[in-house]
Amino acid sequence: MKKRDTKKRHQKTVYFASELYNINPLIGNAYLAEAIYERSHGRYLCILPQDVEPVGTRSRAIRDQTIKTLVSCDLALFSFDGASIEPATAVEFMYAKFADIPAVIFRSDLRLAGDSSDPWSLMASYYPRSVRVLIDGLKTYKTIMKSKHKKLDEVIRLAGQHSSADAQRMCDLMAEAIVRALDKASKLKPVMPKYLREEVYTWLSFMPGIRGNKKKLRREFEHFLEYKVQKDLL
């Protein structure tokens, strides 16, 4: 029991923001979250929005629960894959920065989709307490494929599940890089001044227009803040 309690104290929750509206990201998010947990030896527990059960089924209830889940986490992980940043992920990233949550941004997309030194929108760059992980996913996959079984034909590759094994290895490599980035992000000092913390978190509870009792909502965000202060996150 003591070992389990010690492990839990050192464990950090990570909000995992990514596209989740079709089978590819749903599978990819799950694989990567599990790989991060394994590669970090349980130190980083990813919270997948696709697994969060909202209080109610209406879109606003889902959004409200997502915001509270994000603020409650120790760190946040953002997938910036795609021709442009997925809209919900972009909003979640900005909200996390308002809350001064340490963040890791990862991109496995080889396409250049930015107007700065980063391969994404300039307006999502240069925020403090943010660490980048850039890996060419397709190149990494092909390198693994050629090094392990370059002479196999497509039928043998598929029948022997070699393609999924290569994809899993690529996922493991990405997870290893993300764990190192999470370690770095968790050590970055807060940007938010101590004298502003209570006012900022009170504002964060009101700003999105989350439905519910305002006093109860404010207390909930005060609890998030107290938790973060106790863990030296703020």
C-alpha cells in the first residue's frame, strides 16, 4: 500500500488534447497515451478527452466538462498535427496558457504549416512553459520498416501484423521523446505572479460561461488552484 501511495504522489496527470473525431486519431491517441504511461514507468497518466464522461450529452455540457478536466490536470499535451491546428486543440492550448499549465506540443506531421520557425501558426508559438517535440512520423515509420523486414512483400507484412508492430515502435519512440519533454516542462517555473493566482483562477471559472452555480464553480476552481500550489505547479 505504501509503495502504491508513493507512486501516486509522484504521478502527474496530463491532459491530452488532440483530434478525436475519426478512427485514426482515436486509435493513435490511445496507443500514445499507453506508451507514455509505460515509458514513464507510470509517472505520467494521460487523461484522454475521448474517454471523459461528460455530465450530460449536450455539446455545452461536454465543453464545460472538458474545460474543467483540463484545468484540473498537472500538465497538458497538445497534438499540433495536420495542415492546421485542430480548432478545439487550439482553444484548449490557449486556455492552458491562461492557466499557466506546463505544456508539451508535439508534431509528427512532415508538412510545414506555419509562418514562423515552428511548423504551425505563428499565433500558437513562443508561449512560456511550453516544450516542443518534432518527429517526422512517416520517415520514422519507413526507417523502422526498412531496417526490420525490408524484403517482406505486402501480403506477408499484413498477415504477420508487421505493419502494426512498426507503428507501435514508432509510437514508442514518440512516447520516449514526449516523456523527456514532460520532464523538462514539469521543471519550468511558473510565469503567473503569486499575487495574481486567485484572481486569475476566479476569472477562469467565469470567463468560459460554464453553466452551474457560480459559487460552487468558483470553489471548484479554487480547489484546482490549491492543488497546484501544493504540488509546486504554481
